[in-house]
Amino acid sequence: MQNIDTSPLEKLRAYLETADLGEDGRLPPERELAEALDMGRTVLRKALATLQGQGLVWRHVGKGTFMGERPVASATDINALVLRTNPMEVMAARLAFEPEIARLAAANATGSQINDMRACAQKCRQAPTWRQYEHYDNRLHRSLGEATQNALLLALLDTMTTVRRAVTWSRRRDKPDRPPRDHHSFEQHDRILEAVAARDGQAAADAMRTHLRTVEQNLRESLGN
Amino acid sequence: MQNIDTSPLEKLRAYLETADLGEDGRLPPERELAEALDMGRTVLRKALATLQGQGLVWRHVGKGTFMGERPVASATDINALVLRTNPMEVMAARLAFEPEIARLAAANATGSQINDMRACAQKCRQAPTWRQYEHYDNRLHRSLGEATQNALLLALLDTMTTVRRAVTWSRRRDKPDRPPRDHHSFEQHDRILEAVAARDGQAAADAMRTHLRTVEQNLRESLGN
DNA sequence: TCTAAACCAATTTTCACATTGGTTCATGAA
DNA sequence: TTCATGAACCAATGTGAAAATTGGTTTAGA
């Protein structure tokens, strides 16, 4: 029982070092591997269990056995994510994320992008309904993401927006008529765009933070706190 | 031709206002809808084309017709995203995102989470290979995301990490031996964790930014710039 | 010229089947 | 008995083809 038990483990270790696994790090199914290493499936499974305990491999029924650490599962499952979060969490994420978006937008936005954003801000002012206001507000915030010239940041922003819509969706208040003439966002949007146009990243981030804090306050009140 | 043509459009508009569409805003297939509204498929399609021109609905072969604006395609398609980005973009995203993660972690981390992170930092120091070093480095950065107590932020961080691995993957250098004893990250990790433990969000964000700037510099050199 | 039916192509859904890690159990050696 | 061994079985997953669905296009007919 002394080295009869350790021998398969070392055999397996040696195999893993020399084997040319595919890009995904997947190794052959247990039945094949057992035959290739000239051992029973039971003893192979024991050896694999040891390696799994050490975090060197991970396994899943129907998939196979893989080298390395188990990949993160929930990365892109938006539906599952919506169930685990809530409006205040989304707001906190926006407050962490969007000011930095604004900062980078100030550094990288093109002239035509700035024009587009100004057009969105203008449409927000003229929107005859809350629905249309939100449409252009969304476009404005996304345009800032585009202006960063960073596809990854834009994708992350889009993901956050998707979650935000899904979370906010159920409690979508039916507001009366239209945004008031002196709606706080109008001026705050202008401040953000001024800073972006002036290439002042710090001011853009601050203005965005101020804007989102106001939105957060409104959200708090609408949630009844 | 005068109102024979506008009548189907108004009928369709009236339907859209009263119909109880599912959460996805999908409306019945053309054939069903045509029968329900008692009109031919051709005239229904004309009306739908009008609404589509106004941006009120969008359609796709094999999928169906949906209310609202066409959703952003790339929100969660990581594979497509990997093709459109590059290591420097990922680095810029990390620099924008992770300092704010650290700031929120400082505000919300639990004691056991701080202990976990310290354990990761310690394992980084003792790692006998670069591979294991990266393993614990990844765990440390993700633990900071967990410490924000914000499921959405953590999901965004995971997405970014997935993309980062995929992008960096092809240019994975086979470094010799192991991280040097005085590897810059060791002390920088400690600084971040000190700030988090002291509940100093600003210091945590600054320390993270400093850390990532160093990583960025190394990346630049390894890319040959 | 307009309409409705037929047809087309993109997409989703369904289903059967193979694959794979996990579990149970009878067998047999120690 | 006790415990390891291997075969059979189980449930989750992947695969791939066929069928159904759906918006788009063409065509014949009134």
C-alpha cells in the first residue's frame, strides 16, 4: 500500500507535464487516459481526485477534465445577475464606473462625437414625454462610452445598462406629462459635456459624479426611503 | 388610397398600445398578427415597415418583430469582443475600473475577506512559479471585487478578467523560473491591502492605480514599445 | 396595381444519440 | 471479513441533424 498508491499519481503527473493538451487544457476522458497510462479507471480517478484537491485540475460531468483553475461561471449570465442585484447596487456601480468613463471620454472624444452628445442633450430638453427623455438620456450616456474609444469599456457599460434596465423595469413609474423645464439633468448634462469639450477629464468625472448623485437621491426617494 | 392606407397603420398602433407583450417586447409573427387584425399580410408588412422607419419597432428574420429600439449587439458576446480589443485597451479599462473597485472594497470589506486577501498576497510572495503567482494574483484582484459586496460590479470585473485572459493568452510569455524576491507587485499589493484594512478608500484607489500603472509599464515593454 | 399565396433564407427549437465524470454493486483476493 | 477492482449504470453535457418558425422576396392572378 505504500508506493502502489503513489505510483499512479506520479505517472499522471508525468503525463500532464509531457502531454500536449489542446488550447482549452482539456485532457482525454478517463476511460481513454486509464488505458493509455495502463491503469484501472478507479485508480486513475483517485489520482485525479488528488490533483483536483490541489487545485491543479477541475472536472465537470459531461464536459471533461481540465488543467488549471475552474473558470468563472457567472461572468455573462445577465438573467441570473438581475436576480442577485437591486437598484441601489446598480446605482453604486454607476457611481463607480461612469465618472471614469467621462474622464476617458474627455481625453479621447472626437469632434463629431461631442456634437452627437450635444444633440442628445438638446433632445432631452425638448422631449415631450418621459419615455423619449429616457431614450436620449440613455443615448447620451452611451455616447460617452463610445467616446472613450475603448471597445471593452463600452461593452462593460452596455452590460451595466442592460442590467439597469432589467432591474428598473418592474418599478417603472408612470410619471405625469413630461420632464419639467428646469429638470436637474439638463444643466448637469451640459456641465459634463462642457468638461468633455474642454478636454478636462477631472471636471468631467466630477460633473458625472454630481449628476449620478442627484439621480441616486431621486431613486432613494422613489423607493420610499 | 387616402385612408384605406392609413387605417391598417392606426389599427396596428392601437394594437401595440393595448397588447400585453412579453418582457422582451416581442409581438406575434406576421401571419398571426395579420389574421388577428383582420388584414392581409402584405398591408400589415407595409404598416410595420412604417413603424420600423420611425424606430418604433425592429425586426429580424427568424427572430420576430420587437417593440422599441434594436438592442445593442455586443453587450455580452465575449468572443466578438476579444477580436475588437487589444492588451492596451484592456489595461486602460483596468486603470479606469479597478481603482474604484478598491475604493468600494475599502468601504465594505468584511474582516474575513481582508484575511483572505492577505493570504493571497502571501501566496503570491511564496509562489514557486509564474503560473502560480498569476493564479493568486488573479484571486487577489477578484477578492477585492467580492469585497465591494456588489454583485453587479463583481460580474463586470469577471467579464473584464475573462477578456483580459483571452487577449493576453496568445502572447503568454514563458518566463524563466519564478517571480523575483523583490517583485514590484508584492509591496504594491501590501499597500492596497493596508489601505483597505484601514478603510481608507482614497488610499486604496491610489495604491491600485499605482500598481496598475506599473503593470501597464511592464506590458508596454513586453509589447516592444 | 394591388393582393395573396408560394417560396426563400435566417434562426430557433426539438430530439435522438454519443460522450463523460460520478455512483453503485457484485466479484474476488488478502 | 475487508477492501480494492472493474463492470454496469446514472445524470449532466455536447453534438448534429431535422423540423418548425419567422421576416423577406418573388410570382401568379384578379
